[in-house]
Amino acid sequence: MGSYLLLTTAAFFAGVMNAVAGGGSFLTFPALVFTGVPSVIANASSTVALFPGSFASAWAYRRDFTHFENIPFKASLLVSLAGGVTGALLLLFTSQHAFDVVIPWLLAFATVLFTFGPKIAPWLSSRFHIGVPTVLACQYLVAIYGGYFGGAVGIIMLALFSLLGLKDIRSMNALKTLLGGSMNAVAVVCFVIAGKVWWTQTAVMLLGSVAGGYMGAHYARKMNPKIVRAIIVLIGVGMTIVFFRRGS
């Protein structure tokens, strides 16, 4: 019961984090590993548990969706789906040992990106303006990363949107949650077919992530994003250190 309580709590706050700023996998993935789930299975199960929360957030953000002249929505959705499948297949063909070796570095990369992404994006957007084909190609690469691991993937998408000159953070968050949920959805199908999901733990986390995703998006305007981001950064740093020590 203690493990299930930990998983439910981690999933709820991960849903809130993803809706407000991203980084929810910093909670769900370690929680699964610490309760005895092998890392590859934990990564797949975490994706399955969190992806409904993305759509709950997207529904809560529904009034913030606007037409983006510089981002063709259908094309972005298609490349997100294709990249999600590619990343999921890469994970399925990665051995348990290889994933255990690479996971601390993925956590470190995601933490650094999450920490400095908001500062880097405006700097890049003030110096570069990239076209739609480049954005779609980058979105495909982002979706591969999202299907494979996904830590801080929302920050990467927001950076891409910034390079196109988008300013409305609410609309950007709305698009981010929908595209992120889509790339995770196709990855989920791959993980389920491959039998890489531990359903008891995942089912417990599903409810928490949906509740957290909806509530997080609903109350996002009332939350101080700087405080939320600071908490996520601390969690990311802590989890990175733990996994480096675990692998040593």
C-alpha cells in the first residue's frame, strides 16, 4: 500500500507539473524504479500513466487554442506521431543494461535543458528565425526523444515555438500539451503491444496523472511558475545524482 500511495502521489504531482511547466517524468520514472520496476519497464509504464494527463490538460486549455499561422497543425501532429513511434521502437530495442547506463545522462540532459531552456529560447529567437520545414524536422527529432524518454520535452517544444516568433504562453502551452500527448499516445500503443507495461502500477498512476493534469492546467494561471520550475529543477538535480550513484 505504501508503494501504491507513492505512485499515486507522484503521478498526481507529475500531472500538475506537466500542465504548468513540464518535467513530470522526473517524479513518475524514479517512483516506479524505487518501487522495484525495471528501468525500461518503468520508462514505458511512466509514459502510459502520464499521457492521459496531457489530454486532460489540453482539454482544460481548450479555450487557449488559437490558429498559428507559422505552424501547420496537421503537419506538426503527423510528425509528432511518427517521431513518437520511432522513439518508442528505439526504446524497445535498447537492452536493459544499455538503458541503465544512459538513463543518468538523459536525466542530466533533461535537467539542464529544463533549467536553462527558458533563457536560451528568447536568446535564440532574437537571433534566428527558422522556417516551417526546419521546425517540422526539429519537431520530428523532438518527438523521437519524447517517445524514447521525454524528460523536458515540453521545454524543447516551447523553444521551437519561440523560434517561430510565438509569444502567447497560454496558446503555446495548449499546443505543447496536445502534441506531447499525441507523441506519447502512439508510443503507448507500441509499449502495450510489446508487453512492456506493468499494469497494476500503471493503473494506480493513471488516475493521479489525469486529476493532476486537469487541475494543474485549470489553476495554472494562479500558480507562480517560477516556484514550480524551481521545485522541478531541484527534483531533476536530485534524481540525476541518485541515478548516477545507483549506476556506479
